[in-house]
Amino acid sequence: MRWTFTLSLWLFAAVGAAPPTTQPSPSSRPASKPSELRLEDGIYRLSSLTSGTKTDFANLNKEAETLLQQFTKPADQGEIYYTLTSINAQCGPSRAGETYKLSRLAIQLVVGPAKRLRMYIYAGDSIQEGAGNGQPAIRRRAVAILYIKGLAEAEALHLPAIAPDLPVVPKYEVSDPNDPIIKEHDKALEAWDRAAEIRELIAERKTLIGQIAWIYRNVKAADSELNEIVKANVPDALLATKIVVEIEGAIARPERPK
């Protein structure tokens, strides 16, 4: 039997673009039976129930509870809480309390480093948007602790200072399924995925640094408070010093984090 097939690969220029895939979209897959439900199908179902501030959160939470009962592994539940946090966070201050609660649950369970950093950001942002109680100084410290913990996790990954370019994944055609170029293609896709992951992590690190700088830029005795919080939450002395230097450098640059 002669095998003939084509694998098309593309050059990606846009930041955050995803490599091509031959997998059908969730909407085109046959519906799974409840007993055969995959986690990704359930996550897609949750996402499909969103409609901004008009989202039926009672229905969304009911669906989420069903998923949590079916998928009991910590990592799986982390993905569910991550999805719920993201949905609530996109609705702004009106869902700040729920965003905070869900993000704290997600931080305890979610595995992916980029997702963990995003949860620290959402948790801190939700306090700034109204979650919780307390005087401004108390709330500021609570926000800073979350951002600094996230930043400590980011710095522990030893990320490069500058995001790498996304590598080229060329287009090719082969007729032999054992052609060595297929392995080269797989390696190219792996390199693309890794570069994309590093770019995302660097972006989250930048956001964390910028957010900390923003809340302390006009605070008297900011240096002493920052040093105190970093020392209490970052056991590694060298890492703590690096974080303080980064934040102080960002404070000196008067720009709003994006």
C-alpha cells in the first residue's frame, strides 16, 4: 500500500498565534456521553456558557459543580477553577469577590506555570477592584503579597530578560510516513511551543512587576514596606534582592502596566 499525505506548516508572525492543528474544533466533535465526558469538553462547555456581564452564573456554577464532582484529580480541578476565574475576571468589578475566591482555589491546584501567574494577577486585581474589606493600606499590602508571590514563582523559572522570537515552522510535503523530515517537523513544533510558552511567562512577569510598581509609585516609605513584604514571602535571599531591584527599577519608570 502506498501512503500519500500532506503536512502543512506555517510561519507565524503574530504574538500568541497558535500552530496549525488537524484536530477538529470542540464544536465540530460529536457530543460525548456523560460517562465519556473529557475534561477539555467540559471546559469548552463552561466557556460556551459565557456572555460577559449577562452570563447566567447560576447555570455556569451548576455546570462547574458537575465537572468538579466528575473530575476529582487536583490538576483537573485546578483547570476548572482556572476557567471559572478567567470567566469571572472578564466581567470586571461586579464579579471581583467571586474572582478572588476562585483564583485562590486555582492557585492551590493549577499546574501550568503561566496559568498560575495569571491567577496571582487576577487575585490581586480583584482586591483592587473591590474584593474584601479593610483600609487602603491593608488592601495594598494584601495585593502586593499576591503579586510578589507570583513574581517569585516567575523568577524561580530563570526566564530570559527578552522574549525569544517564535521559530519558523516551514511548509513541506512528503509521501512516505517514515520520512525523517517528519521528526524534524515535530521538533520544530516543540520548539515553537516552548518559545510561545516562554513569551507568555515573560509577559506575565512583566505584568506582575508593573502592577507592584503602580500601587507603590506614590506611597511614602514604599521601600521599607516592599522590603518587608518581599522578605516575609520570598525565603531565598538572593531571589528576594533581585525582586526588590526589579520593582524599584519599575517604580522609577512612570508608566502604567499594560
